[in-house]
Amino acid sequence: MRAVVQDVYGDAGVLHLRDVDRPTPGPGEVLVRVVAAGVDPGVWHMMTGRPWAMRPVTGMRTPKIPVRGRDLAGVVEAVGPGVSGFQPGDEVYGTTSTGSFAEFATARADRIAAKPAGVSFEQAAVVPVSGTTALQAVRDVARVRSGQRVLVIGAGGGIGSFAVPLATEAGAEVTGVCSAGKADLVRSLGAVDVLDYRTEEVDTRGPVFDVIIDVAGNRPLSLLRRALTPRGTLVLVGGEARGTALLGGLSRSLIAAPLSSMFSGRRLVGLIAKENAADLRVLADLLEKGTLRPCVERTFPLSGAAEAVRLIGSGHSRGKLVVTV
């Protein structure tokens, strides 16, 4: 089968399209014929091997799994031993650990769900990682409720474009932080106000936000605290901010934030999302109702996957990017 693979860590130039063996589903797994694959920042981290803390899992010197991509939407080709609830021909979406920039990928049955009706494969493919992360940030960590004021930093990006409508659906008044070029998009997602980060900093309005969801941000925690109400919650999503070579931005979300919470009435929490089928089913229901609308900026053929990863790594994509197979 054709797949986008890498033999060494590096920039997008290390990605190549070539023939590899088709994977075989093991116990509890299904084989999916990939129709579309989402591109998220995690793909960039897997490609570069940074931060270094991920190397014991991904491979110290070279990638253990050479095929890139995690999000997928496609059709079940075969099921492994012990799998129930799926059969060949089923349309599904979810995540894979064997790489989705390929014609076929295996996925754990507990990390896929039926593709939502009325949603294209391209739209479904961008949901699993970003949608699950946004859902857990809004529902589980921040516990957003009606009447709260919520600030979403990075509202025009992959995770932010799901966090805005999810917080709005919970009854919150949402302000999105993005560039002026993404303001109309963020308003269309449900934000009642938009803050252009190039002209206004998030703390200029004072401590008015009950919840701040900071997606891949790099602002000092002291600045973010100044925008929170005295008992507010800050959720740091991902680890894109610059930090130590070992931990990257994770040093900010997993070390600095908990320490800061110890000396403040505010909750500062770092989030690393956990993929699961139950949340995929929740997201599918919201997609079918129209509560969530995946924002696909561009689609790329499999041969253009390297360019898609290069663009996602720049941090300037509008919504989501998709690789079609």
C-alpha cells in the first residue's frame, strides 16, 4: 500500500510517499481503508521528535512507527479477534497508532466510532484529536456552565474552532482570541466577541473571565491570571509554547501551572486529552445536530501530506487541514 513515511526525525522534508506492507488487525483492532486523514500539531511533534520527553515512546533515535498521521475516517476492511460492534463496510472515524497517511491503517475498536451521518469523510477526519481535546477541556476540566464568561485563546485554530461552539452550547458567553483575518470565522462559531491579539492583550479588560482555555499559547501564566476572576479556571491545552528542550511547552502546563495553583485561588490545569470511543460518540451526535461544524481550510492529496504538516507546524492554519487518500 502507499503511505507517507519517515526514517529519521526532522522537518517536513523527511516525509516520503512510498509502498509499505499493509498492517494486519490484531486482537481488539479493526483494519480501516482510509478515505481521509486529519492533520493536527501532534503529527508535527511525531515528525520532529520534539520535545525530547516523547522519545522513549516514539523512538529514541528514529521513529518506531514510520507512517505519520493519527486522525482518520474511512471504511472497515476487516476486524481482528474479539471485536464486536464493527463489521466490514462500516463507515467509521477515530484515531490510529499505525499512521493514517496511508491507504490502510489499524485502529483499536475502543478508539473509533460510527462516522456521523450527513458529515463527509473529510469533515469527520478532522474531529477525533481536536474535537476530543476541546470536549474534555470544556466539559471535564473547565466544567463550563451557563452564564459564565469564557475566553478561548487560539479560537480560529483546530482545537479552538471546536472549543468555541462547545462552550457556547454549554450556555457560556464566549470571547475568541485570534487574528483579524479569522474574526468572522470565530464569530460564526458562536463567539459573541473577538479579541485581535495583535492589538489587544487578554488582560486589558481586567479579571473578567470565569474560564480561559489557552490552546497552544505562549503567554506568561502571570498575564493569564490577571484576566481570570478570583475563582476562575485556566486550562492549558497541549504544549506548543516554548520551554525546555526536554519538555517543550509541557513544562508550562504540567509543572508551572500546578505550582502556580498552589498559591492562588484560581485553578490552573494542564490538559493532555485521552482518546476514547465514548467521546467520539458524543461528538458524532453534536455533528449530526449541527452544533459542531468542522472548519476545513484545505485538503491535500496523499502526495501533499508533507506540505500539510509544514503548514500545521507554522501555526497559521485557519481551522483544520485534511489529507485525502
